[in-house]
Amino acid sequence: MTQADFLNIVMPFKDKVFRLAKRLLVSQEEAEDATQEILLKLWNNRAKIQEYKNVEAFSMTMTKNFCLDKLKSKHAQNLKIVHSNYQDKNVSLQKQVELNDSVNWVSRIMEDLPEQQKIILQLRDIEQYDFSEISKMLDMNETAIRVALSRGRKTLREKLTKTHSYGVK
Amino acid sequence: MVLNSIEKLIEKYDNGETTLQEEQQLKNYFSKETVAPHLEVYKSMFQYFSQSHEEQFTKEVPLTPRKTIKLYKWISVAAVAVLMFGIYIQTSGPTEVERREALLAYNQTMEVFNLVSSKLNQGSESMNALNMVSTNFTRGADNIAYLGEFSKTTDKFLKTN
């Protein structure tokens, strides 16, 4: 398999891998490193890639496991992944600032969700995967996925309503 | 779109029962400027979802770490091959023909040496005869010394007379 062939396979979902990694690891740099690591692993196993039925689902599973391992090792060392994704605040319009702010709240609330709900929300609401695909990636049955998804969405909505009504902005 | 149907969809959405098409409908609705005030919360949610979908991975991935490893592997293979060849050259001696020729040459030289040494022994035997002569000769010389002594005394004897 040449480099071009490999890139053709990997290009369509490399952003999804990155976004899932960022959802779990939060930090931009950590997510970039994780994505790089996963693409290199795929590249080193490129001989086997043709045997996989669904490379994308396989990669997403790999990403999930890799990031969870990483989080676990960080927890074991009593370290926290710190992120410094500073936002560009130079938006002049007041309305846009407010909107951005409430959108940022969504991301902050999502950080506090349990890992599994995070992953499922990411795969479903952001990447728009089918339930059957998600169940393959996570090795869960669809009912369990729906339940977790519903819990995640409800928590998100409740917490957002709270911040809105208390006027935390 | 009628608000009623959106509310129904939202309820399904919260229970995790919407299909992807229905979620797309919701997304389209909430991307509008104005939404019903009690659904304002969902607007930021859906906006966040479509925003994060835009994020891209821009870092370069170096895809050729395998090549150098392969090169090292071949270098080591070549080194081992050279080493084995050297050992082979050292251990494998001369061929059968060469060995026979060497044996022949050895035997010939040994024959010549034997011949020389036998001749040399003969020579040394004749030298023994010479030795015998010389010892007899010295014995003769000793006798002459006696004779000399004898003549001295006869001289003295003659003088006194």
C-alpha cells in the first residue's frame, strides 16, 4: 500500500478521530498527539488494513481505547491534563459574545459528563453516526446507547437551563 | 415548520429516539435567528454541535518511520552474511586434490632428506676411521717423546764420559 492509498483511506475520518480525542482529553495538544499516534499505528499496520471491514469504525474504537488508557494513566499518576485552548475574544458584537459564551458553556458542561456519555454524544450529535455504527465502535447494544445518549442530552439541557436562568453570564 | 412538531421532535430527541434525519430537521430549525424562547437552550446546544463538527486536524503526520528501521535491518543482515562468509573461508581448508599434492611433496622431500642423512652417516663412518688414525698418531707421538727423553739421557751419559 502506498502512502497515497493510505491517505485516501484515512483522510475522511482523521478529523473525527481528532475531535473524539479532543472531547476525551480536552487539551488541544494532547488530542493532536493522540491523533498522530493513532494514524501512525494504522500506518504501521497498513498491511492488515485491507482485512478490516470498516477501517473508520476500527479507528474510532482504537481512539476511544487509546484516550481512555491515557486518562487512566494520568489519573494514576495524580496528574491532570491541563489545557490552554484560549479563545480568541476579539469579537466586537455584543450579541456574538453572548452567543459564543452560551455555546462555550455547552463545551464546559460536556467536560463534566461521564466518559461514556461524552463519547456517545460526540459520536451521535457531532459526528452523526448511525446507532448501528456506534454499537460496533463501542461494543454496546443499541438500547444501552440510546439510554446513555438520552441521559447525556437531558443533563446537558438541565445544566444549560440552570446557567441561563441564574444569569451566570 | 410548525412549533408543535418541533416540540414533539425535541421530546423524542431527549429520549434518544430520533433518527438522523429528524435530528437534521432540528438542527436546521435551531440554526435560524429566532426560535421559541422556551427552546433557547437547544439553540446553543445545536450550535455547539455544528461548530465542533467544523474542527479539523491540521498537524502533519510523518508517515515514513518504518523505512529507516528496514534499512537498519538489511544492514545487519549484510553484516551477518559477511561474518559468516569470513568464518566459512577460515574453517574450510584445502581441497582433496591439494591435500594429495601436499602429501606427495612431503613424501618426496622426506625421501631426499633420508638419502642425505644416510650419505651423511656413511661420511661420518669414514670420519671415525680418521679419528682412529689420529689417536694412533698421537700415541705414536707420545712414543717419540719417550724416545726424545731417552736420547737426552744418552747425551748426558756421553758427556760425562
